[in-house]
Amino acid sequence: MDPSHQKHFTVVDYVIFGVLLAVSVGIGLYHALSGGRQRTTQEFLMADRSMSCLPVSLSLIASFQSAVAIIGVPAEVYTHGTQYWFIGCAYILGLLIPAHVFIPVLYRLRLSSAYQYLELRFSKAVRICGTLTFIFQMVIYMGVCVYTPAFALNTVTGFELWGAVLATGLVCTLYTTVGGLKAVIWTDVFQTLVMFAGQLAVIVVGVQQTGGVSEVWRKVWEGNRISGLDLNPDPTERHTFWTLGVGGVFLMLSLYGVNQAQVQRYLSSRTEREAVRSCYMVFPSLQLALALSCVMGLVMFARYCGEDHSDKLGTSSRDAIVLYFVMDMLQGLPGLPGLFIACLFSAALSTISSAFNSLATVTMEDLIKPHFPAMTEARAMLLSKALAMSYGLLCLAMAYLTHLMGNSVLQGAVAGLGAGLAVAFWVSIGSIVTRSSSTLPVDCRAILLPDNTTAAIQTALSNATLSRPSGLKRFYSLSYMWYSAFNCFTVILIGLIISFLTGPMKEEDVTPGTIYPVFGKLLCFLPEHLKKKLCCVTPLGETLSAQPRQPPQHKESNGLAFPQEDGPSQGETESFLPDAHTPFVEHETAV
């Protein structure tokens, strides 16, 4: 942003920003000095499995709603319209499936790491591959998440960029290291409220200064920013109903179904029912977060479309317009610019603290403990804290690499997330290279033409030749919303082919409780004898008595073995360890 147009913080703004950091550290110190004082890995990494559904649900939102999304989504709507809003349709199945398929399986196995399941179901090699992939993509994503709000603060206030990066990284590392998962979850609760307040303040003031709701609606309607239902099945189209509503389901499953940061929150719940409730409670809050981001983008369009702000922004990144809008709308209102910057930093703190804790957990449970089974609890606790601190320092290094990338934060994040699997990495990099070589500047004034967005851009760039990609370039043009679905089907297809060639897994090799009886649930309306003929009556493992007992007898169905269903006893769950397939009973912390 050009210095002559730069807006600066007032003392009140700095105070609000300081309060955010102070409260976050205070919550960490409180949990370090209360309860069990983080003396066990169970308390530090899993919050003693004692959390209720409300803080867990708000923490789930905070982990998902990063600073990348808070800046990137309004910029997306400002540039391309409200088509992105249809991703809200994906939230339905994207949360119902984890609630009723993933949580019952993972919770009843009493896991600490989601990747322990991979060893139970498949092999240790699969578990290690999953763990290393998660570590790789999360380390990359951490850099983006910590750099984005620091860049925002530097852009709108002139605050030293790396001072902001250090403040964010060190504060987050501190409360995560001393307070454990309990501190992470409760700071997420506080930070979620700050996020909503910051976005709402910008929208209310923006609507007022733009002329009211009716004026905003008139401008976005005339500017073709209200998108209809696009049923184009072309997977290379950036955003359609299918890419968002269907591809988005797989994206949601990757986040809320199997991502360690989210799974760890489910497993920290005091009961399975609380975990399921937390998943349900996420839905309205996610819809609210999406609505706030999209409405903010519309208000931005009503304010600026038709005006050229490139000389004021001083950057080619479209995300910077969000920051300029905030400071333009909130100047002269002490405290509100600070509230929005606190909103960005809240999103960043919640995301990277979740990353620190989950990375420490998978490193400890998947890579260290299996090789040192005799490690004492005190040593394991000390090592867990050291891991959390180490990942915090690594996050700062990744922020520096993010600074060198110099690309849109939203697309950079997508590339990082796609790097988990080799095929996804290949497609993502190919997509970025192809897009970088063909990207041309867009004149906002062209958006006012009475045609769709694509036609408007083509009119504004009439001297440019925009040819439809073909061959490998068309493959690279696959919408980023399909990446998760593409990866999922690739893994399933290759896995089925190899299984067919090598033969199915034997019944005695299947760990009880690791397979969800999908067909039995879907065909619940059929008579019992028909379901038996269809081999779909295998039950899922249930909670067991608190008294020690012999390993459960197994019933057979379709070659799979599961524990016989017993009457559940409140508070206890049978656990199957990856190192020994004999079950044991682990008491849950009293509420």
C-alpha cells in the first residue's frame, strides 16, 4: 500500500491487539497451573478426554477458519461473485458423515492419533506414510497461516512484518507448550468470538458508509455479483455447484473426518455422544462464518467496483483489497481497525496452535512411542512439550519461505494442502505453473458490464487471446475443489486393484472395530434375514464394562470380525492398541 494512503493504528487499536495476545497467554498459563498441571501426556495431548461439546465445537470452527479464509473468501467473492457461497451445501454431508461414520469408529478405538487407525486396519507402513504426509502438509500450511495476518498488520499499520510474525509465533508456541490441548481449545473459544465480532463490525460499518442495504444490493446486482446455480459439469470450471457442492464434500471430509487436528478434538470429548454433538453444533457456526465472509466481499464490491486502487495497494495480490477496505471503512473509528486485525490474528492463532498440538501428538504417538515403549511418563511429557515448541519455531521458518513465494495466500494454501500425496502434488504444481504463465490483470471496471464475469473479463482483455486449455494443461486446470475427491478416488482405485491382485485380507487379520458397517446402516429397513444374506449385519464395536475381562468373542459376517455387542456402560470404551491386538479397558475421566 502506498504510504500516502496508508492508514495507521491508534493507541486503542494497539491495546485491543495486545489484549488478544495477553488473554491467549493467560488461558495457557491458567491450564498450566490448574487441574493436573499438564503432568501427563493424556492431559497435555488429549485434554484428559474430558471436554464438553460446546468448547469442542467452537474449537473445530476456529481450526477451520484461518486468516487465509477470512482474507481469501471476501477477495474471492469481490472478484468472482457469490458462486463460492454454494460450498455451504457441502457442509451438510461433510459433517453428517464424520458424525455418524468416523467418530463412532475412532472414538471407540480410544486412539490418540488418527493414523493409529491405519496400522490397526492395514499396516505400520501405511501408518507411517499417513503421519509423514500430515506432518509435511501441515508444516507448509503453518507458514501461510502465520504470515497472512502479519502481512495484514504490516500493510495497514506499517508495523514491522517480522515483529508481527514473531509475536504471533512465539505467543502461540508459549500457550500451546505450557497449557496443552485444554489451553488450545479454550483459546479457540475466545478467538472464535473475536473473529465473528471483527467481521461483523466491518460489515455493519461498510454497509452504513456505502448507503445502506438497498444500495449495496443494487450495486452488486447490477455488477453481476449475485451468482445463480451453475450446473456446468466441467471439472475444470473454477466454481460450479458440482465443484463446490460435491467436490466440497470430500474437502470437508479431509478436514472434519480424518484430519488429526479435528480428530484430536473429537477424541478429547468426555463421551462419544458429546463428540457427535460437537460435530452437529459446528454446522450453523460454519454457515455463519461463510455468510459473514461472503457478505463482506459483496460490501467491498459495492464500495469499490469501477475504481482503480492499484496505485494505493502497491501489490498485485487481490487479497490486499480486503485489508485496504477494512482500514478505509474503519478509519476514524478508534478500536475497530484493531478489532479486525485481532480477528485475523485470532484465526491465525487458533489454526497454528491446533497444528502445533496435533503435530506433537502424531510425532509422539506414531514416530517415537512405538520405538520406545518403555519410556517413562515424565520423559514422554517433557518430550511432548519439546516437540510442540520445536514445531512452533519451525513455523517461523516456514513463514519466511511463504514470504518468498509472493503469491495469493488462498491459492498458496491450496497448493500446500495438495502436497500430501504425490499425485496431488504433481497436479497442484502443474496448476500453479500453468496459471502463473497465463494470468493477466483484471480491471474491476469491466465487472460492471451487463454480462457474466467471464465475458466481462474477456471484454476488458480484448487484446489478449484466452484459449481453452487442452491435453496436460487441461488436466492441470482441474478445479482445486476437486483435488480431495481426485486423491480419494485414486487411493481407493489403486488400493482395490492391488487387493484384487494380491487377495483379500483374511478374517483373523482384521482388527475388531475398525470397519464401519455402511450397508447395514443404509439397509436398516430390510428384514434381518435379508440383511444376513447380503452380508451387511456386522455390528460396530460398542462400549464395554469397566471390569477387566477376556478378549471378546467374535461374530462372523462377510469375512470381517467385530466384538459381540454388549450393553454399554457409561464412561468406558474398549481399546485396541496397534502394538497388541488384545483389548484393554481404559477408564474415562470423571466429569
